[in-house]
Amino acid sequence: MALRKFKKFIQDYEKSVSRQLELNVFGEETDDSEIADAATVIIGSELSASERRSLSDDFINGIEKMSERGSTIIAIVVALE
């Protein structure tokens, strides 16, 4: 499988999931936009359940704050076995 730019991947995925619900959030050019806020977390499997829950909650709270400010948000979550 050839690598594709993330923007193109999301556009293709959104079209295949639902044309009716597709939002044109990629219609504007964002290449030159400044990042207003960012949050990253790695939740290792070696952590206790309470540590994992705390990190997850903090990450979600950060996303909620960005959302309340009306920011455009891109969130990616990957689980590794």
C-alpha cells in the first residue's frame, strides 16, 4: 500500500463512511495555520490502571478545552498490541 498524505486519507475515508454527514473541514487551506494548542500522551502498558485512567482523562480534558475555544481539532488514537 502506497503512503498517502493524511489529509487525503481522511477525505477518502469520510467520503466512504457517509457523504451526507461529510463536513468540509478540509475545504480551507491549513498549511500555513499556526498551531494554537496541542496535546500528546503515550499511555504505556506497564502503567497501573489508575495511572492509565488519569492520563486518559487528562488527554480528553485537553481536547474538550480546545473544543470549547472553537478550535479545529485533529485527534488520532492508536492502540498497539
